[in-house]
Amino acid sequence: MPYLLTPGPLTTSRGVKLAMLADWGSWDQELREVTADIRRRLLKIAGADHHECVLLQGAGSYGIEAALGSFTPAARHKTLLVINGAYGDRAVKMMTRLNRPFSVIDKGDSAKPLAAEVEKAIAADATITTVFVVHCETTSGLVNPIEEIAAVVKAKNKVFILDAMSSFGALAIDMAKLSVDVLISSANKCIEGVPGFCYVIAGRELLKASEGKSHSLALDLFDQWAYMEKTGQFRYTPPTHALVAFHQALKEHEMAGGAPGRLQRYEKNRLVLLKGMRELGFATLLPESEMGPIIQTFLTPADPAFEFQRFYDALKERGFVIYPGKITKRSSFRIGTIGQVDENVMRALLVAIREALKEMGVKNTAPAEAKE
Ligand SMILES: Cc1ncc(COP(=O)(O)O)c(C=O)c1O
């Protein structure tokens, strides 16, 4: 099977794959213990103190929509959405569907929001009670300055909702210290499990106060939490195999040094990949100082011999799956640096890229000039 160099689903360890070889009943006591231990471990990684962990079936977007539906004001007050990419745009779409009041700071798809901008927006509108930010905008790979933004949000006593989908488990997040009220991530990102569920870590009082507020039955986080507390089970069919795989992934995460250990490996992946890609002449969307360790965006070569689908196929044939671009203004492709991959995989990928370019007859990897 190829290495998945994508932002999830990603390459998992043999131990994680093996954990899925047994079948589990949803009522089983052992599965309930696994579920409880997952929740405990996630709270610990998040540096949570007065928070609760709610596991929810479905992709990460289900968790975001559940959190927005449970924790944003429905009337009179407003949520400030601080966005700079496709996942921020998706939150805007969700709020529109939910018919919840919001305002937006939109930085396009390759600039960081500044804490001062958030502070100004909050100061200018007293109806803003809640702030939503994406930690690593996986569209570009940019890591937003959540520490600075959190300080401003905390000083103004607002509710802080953080989409930490692609960063949680690798980038340090201390919910208690930063006063993050709600954090959302999913099983198939930096903890390196398989897809199947997401999780929302939310302040206990906020969660209790959300009773009856969700627009949806299946995405009601209070109901899901209350049922899980009472029975130790999911309300509806649990993602059994994804749960036991994730439990194994959490143990491996701990053994590998937790988030700092993971960050070190991903950072090394990024450095090796970038150096090699630069040597091959590729340009990156972001300057080096702005790049995160999760995913890297490369600009598509202007050379007419370069065609993304052919490039993708040639790399897949050699055992590597990469990802198309998602930014809107320039043509690009992305290579994930997360998952069970190390610098040796990055080096092997660079050899494959060199071969693929030769096979396609690409002579110049420089990108086309940016259009305004
Ligand atoms: C930052 C961020 N938010 C939200 C999502 C949505 O998650 P999913 O694709 O699992 O619905 C992703 C997916 O990669 C993401 O990176």
C-alpha cells in the first residue's frame, strides 16, 4: 500500500491496523473501558482541567458543526469567525445554514490574522460573545497565532472555539492555560488513528448550559455527553474498529513522547521535504517562517509538461499518495508531513518526484507568476 502524504486519512502504524482485526459489540464492557480511557487521555493531551471530552461519530466537520450548533449564540449575540482558508469558509457555511449571527475577519488564504485585529473587532461590536479560530489552516499549512488570539479573547471574557483538527496531538495546546473553551479534532489526524469519529473537548459549564440548544439531534453534544456519562456508550452505533485503533494510536502517541515527540518527527519531515523540493526548483506558497509542520503547499510548475493528475499517478505507482491544492488564487498541490512517516520516507518520495518529473518531461519547476 502507498504512503498517504495527505492531511488524513493518513498512514497508520502496524499496531493501529492490527487493532482492527477483532469485532466488538457496542454494549461490551471492554469497549466501554476503551471509550473511557480514550476520553481521559484526550483531556490529558489537551491540558484540560474544567473540561469534558465528547466523542462523536463522523468526520471532523461533524464535530465542527456540532460545536457551532451547541456553543454559538442563536440570537441577539454574535460569533466572530476568524478565517484564512477553506476550513474557515466551511465554518461560515455552517453558521449560515444554522442561521446563527456572525461576523467575519477574512485574511484570504495565505495570511495570518493578528491578535490586534481580533481585539479591534471585539471592541467594535459588543454583541460578539464567541470567537472561532482554525489552528492549522490545512488549506495552506499555515499555523495561526492562537496563543496571542487566546490572550485577547480571554481578556475580553469571550468564549473561544478552536478548530484544532489538523494540529491536535502535534502542536502544543494547553486548554487551561490558554482558556480555550472548546476544541475540536478527529481520529485520523495527528494522533494517527483511522477515520470514523471526531471529538469535542468543551468546558463543563458551557457544555451543561448547552442543553437543548443544538439544532440537531444526532449532533447534540450535550445529549451525547450525558448519555456517555450515564452508560459509558455512544448514543447510536459506535465506530467500534476506529475506537480500538485510536486507543492503540493513543498509547503509541504517549510512547513516542506525546505531542512534543510527534512535532519533532513532523518538523524533521518538513525540513527534509522542503530542502529536497527547493533543490528540485519547486516554490512554496508560504515563506519558510510561516510554514507549519503539518502540510506543505507547493506552487504548480508553469512548464506545460507538468500535469497534476499525471504527477499524482506517477507518484502513486511509486508508493506515495499526495494531495491536490485547495487555495483559490494560485494553482498548487500539497504534501502532508504527518502520519506514520519519517525523514526516510521523505527522502524516498524526493527520489520518486525526480523520476516522475523526468518521465513527464518537466524541465522547469518554477511556478507561473501570481495573478492579482
Ligand atoms: C482544520 C480543519 N478543519 C476541519 C476539517 C474537516 O475535517 P473532515 O474532512 O474530517 O470533515 C479539516 C480536514 O482536514 C481540517 O484540516
